Amino acid sequence: MLLRAFHGVNLAGWLTLESWVTPELFADSGALDEPTLILSLGQERYRNLVERHRDSFLSQADFTQIASRGFNAVRLPVPWYCFGRRGPQPGPYVGCISHVDDAFDWAEEVGLGVLVVLAVSPGTPGDGAGLVRDQVDFKEYREDLLDVMAALCKRYGTRMGFLGIEVADDPVTQVRKGFTLTDGVPMHSLRNYYRDAYDTVRTYAGEDALVVLPDAGRPKDWRKFMAQDTYHNVWLDCHLFHHTDHVDAAGPSAVRTLVDRSRRYLDRAERSGLPTMVGKWSASLPYADTMMTPEGQIALARVYVSEQLSAFSNCPGWFFQTWKTSGRLVGWDARVALATFERRMLD
């Protein structure tokens, strides 16, 4: 049984490329995502680029700094093609399992836990231009995901730093609007996948490993799902961003409005009966007050972060998005956004 809350950071944009984390990797190609980058650069240039990036973007020093700042865990997105040719057909993508090994070595050396996230988003539009499976048709690749999950559990399930696996990242589910359904994975298909993922983790990583289920932006739809009297160590994950929210006010009153939305969202999710964590959140506000001094904006952001941390106080875990961006984005880079917070404030 887990006896501590996990307060950590995401390691976004390391093992999978994300243009908002490292825009310089995409600048000369006109691409905004990894599949389009491959088409623009060609497979050989892409391979060289991604290998250099993974070797340099994060290092042992980052894990040491994460621990020294008072965090006790990292949320590590791992692509479905992490095993390269030893896993499902990766196409032009480059495996990265040796880097996952490094992450565990570095985390364990400084006492960090590692939550592995299978970085897939079932139901998102399949715009890989033939490079990857169409993610709208989830049934075509769900068995491959379970195979990758099993292999990850076999490899890391007995490691000291292994917290468990989050079985997807940002699923998009179908929603009925009138007589039509939006694009996305059917809710019953996602539920069945979650049950199968639970069985896979238990088979290969034992009873203590966490099985984390993304709520797919539907916090009210998980009541009595995988109830704790039958399923064990299952958490629900909410992603609580507000940078695109509409607010009618500014300053402290807007901060209160945004934090109240987080509290209400968590309240709805917690009615599922599952422990509810916050897998992604940021310090980015949805507006810039042009009348406020830079010092005032920094102070307001600090209030916002403090209030968000208070809202998350009953959660078994939260993970800031993200540890590092190449441009040190103020609301998104933990080295900047959380730099003024003492260790005790993160506990």
C-alpha cells in the first residue's frame, strides 16, 4: 500500500518530440508534430535528430535537481514504439528503451518514483499520413498496446522506483450530439481496454503497482467503475489546465474563479470512488493583465500556483507540466514556475 502522496513533474517532450517543449527541433521544417516532422526531414535526418535530442535534453543532473527541489516522483511518457523493432512495427520511429532504463537508474539513485505513461491518446484524429495506425480506430491497435504494457511491466515491475503505469495519456471519447456521435473512441471500448490493462499490469507487475486511468475529460462518468473492493491500487487521472478558459474578471478574482473550477472538477471525479490524481497542470493563466507590472504578474502567478496546490491537497498525487522546456516557458517550466516555492510548500 502507498503511504505517501506523490508530488512531481512530467518529463514531456523527451522520449516523444513536442513542438511546444522544443520548438527549435521543428523550426526549419514547418512541422508541428512528430509524424509531419518525419515527412519533412526524411527518416535518416529524423533519426539523427531524435537520437541527439534524447541524449542531450535530459540527463542525470536533471533528476538530481528534481529531487533537490523537493519533488518525489516523475511522470514519464513512453511512446508505444519504445522497444523499436522488438515491439510492434515502429515504422520510421526510433525506439528509446535504453533511455527509459536510464530514467529508472537516475530516479532510483536520488529516491524518485517513476510513473510510466503509455503515451497514446485513443480516439484522436489519425493524421500520421500512413506512418502510424489511425488512432480513431482503436480496436486495430489496442492489443499492441497491451503487449507493450506487458513488456514494460516485465522489465520494470520489480524495480524499486516503479510506481506503476498510466494506461494512456489523453483519450478522446465519442460524445452524442443530437442524432450524431463525435469522433473518438466509444466509451465502452475505453472501459474494456482499462479492464484488460489492469489484468495485464497485475499479471506482470504484481498487486502493488499503480494502474492509472485517464478520465478522458469526463469526470462524472466513472462512478463505481473498477470498484476498490474488486480492483486494487487503481487511480483516476485528471488533467487540469485553465490557460484557455474564459473568465470575466482579472487579477485575484479570476484566480479564485479558476481554482474553484479545479475544485469542482476534482469533486466530480472523486465521486467515482477511485483515488483521484492530477497528472497534468500548469501555472499558465488564460489572460495577461496589461495594466499590471511584471512584478505584479509574477505575484499573481504565485498566488494561482499556491491556490492550485491547496486544491490538490487531498489528491494522492500531482505532476506539474512540465520539468523543462528549451525556452523556459514561464507558466509551464517547473524550473521557472515553481522556483520561488520552498520544499515544504510542495509537500
